[in-house]
Amino acid sequence: MTGTPGEGRGRADRVYAPDFLTELFRNPLDPGYADAAARRRERAEPPSGWRHWSARSVALVVAVALGFLFAVAYRQTLEAEPGRSQARSGLVEQIRQRETDTDRLSVRADELRAEVARQRAAALGGSEAARLRNLEAGTGLGRVRGDGVVVRLADAPQKPDAVTGADVGPSRVIYSDLQGVANDLWAAGAEAIAINGQRLTATSTIRSAGQAILVDFRPVTGPYEVSAIGPGSMRDRYEDSRSALTMRKVAEDTGLSFGVREAEDLTLPAAPEPRLRYAQPSVSPSPSADRSVSPGPTGSRTSPSPSGGGR
């Protein structure tokens, strides 16, 4: 059946639009929002060319400023280097001069000490001089000779790191190691002890200052030898001490060197003369000061302390 001409034209002009979900996925943003965002960008943002040249200008100014600062710092460093080198050289020269003076004075002090000992022995009788020598040997103020034990400690050698190849800091001997060795040698029966030639007395100290070890405020460097004079059983008794067992364990774990050996005919030098301290009598309060003190709450007078003040 043939339709009417009007009906055929109607069927041909009909447009079938896609469904709503398909159109939503194709154009999720409403065209009105997109147009508003575009107009907002056109009003707010400067032209792209101006922004590009502005960024390049700022980068250029920053680079020039940094270059100028580096140049000024380099010039000042070069100008100050001669002064620093001269100051460093002056300090090194002073240190060497002071070391020379110290060594010279130490030798002179030993000579005077020996002269005083001769004069004193001549002035005293034989028995009194012998008794004085025994007291000096016992207190560390006299040189002694005899058989004994030497304990040697040394830092572990530097080893390169397996990953980076850089030298790893060694296991170092610290001041408490020397303290433990000296104390256990005393306990084992030592009669005289010296560390690298520094004689220990009843007032000796073993301390650290940074990486340096000080014995009686005098620096000692490794390897460290703790020499002790005492009875024949001293080595066996020391081998069983706590410090010996600890140091052997540390040596096994870190590579630090530790050893104990017997030594014959050791000579230990005398310690420096101690600085004597004398007691001073207290100063009696003056009568005027006595009258100025008011009586306390109980009516008794309070007197100032002999030292000049209380806590």
C-alpha cells in the first residue's frame, strides 16, 4: 500500500536523538559552565607571552644575583686566606716553642730534683736517708727498679668499609680502659705503676679531653704501656681480673690490641713533686664585728664561721 505524499515526507524528516545516558557520558560538562570558565580565564589571566617573558626575567635576575654573591664570597675567601694561614703558622710555631721550653724545663727540674736528693742524703744520716728513700718509693716520688708486668694496649687498625671503601674509625683505647688496668694491677699487688712513663701516685688522675687521654693532666698517646713492679704472682692474679677478661673480649670483637707480659729489671721514673697545701689558722673575729652581731631568737649570740661565711 502506498501512503499519501504528506505522510512519506513526515516519516523522512523525523530525527531520532540518542538516549540521555549516552549523551551524559559523551558531554559530562554543561556547555554553559564551560563557556563561563573560558570567559573567566580570559578576564583574569594575562597574555601567555607576557607571562613567559616575566618568568624568564625573574630567573635571569635570580641567576645574576646568585652569581654576584658567589663571586663576592670567593673573593673574600681568597683575601682572608693569607691571614688565616699566617695565624695558623704563628700558632704552630708557638706550640713548638712551648713544647721546646717545656722539655727544657722538665730536664732542668729533673737535674734540680737529683741535686736536692744528693744534698738531702748528705745532710741526713744513713738510716734516715734510707727511710726517706723507702717512703719516696712507696708514694711515687722516687725512682724504683724491679721485676714486674707490662700491659700493652693499642688502637685497632683502620679497615675500609666493605660498601663505600672509606676508612672506618678504629676501636680506640679509652681512658676508662687504662683506669681499669691500673686499678686491677694495684689489686694484684703492684707496688709502683707508670703509664707511658708517667708515674701514678695516690692523687693521680686518668681522664679524657676530647680524643686525648691525660695522665695527671699530661697527654699520653698510643700504644699505651702500663708498667707495674710487684711480686712474682702479680701476673697470674691480674690475668684473672675483670679488666683483663674484658679487654680480651674487646680485642677479639674489635681488633684492639691487648697483651700482658712479664718484664725484668723495670725502671719507673719518679712522679713530679706535688704542690703542697698548708692549713691556715682561722682569723679571729674583731670586737667590732662581735658587737655588730645581734642576738638570735633564743638570746644566744651567733658568731661568724671561720671560713668567712656559711651556706
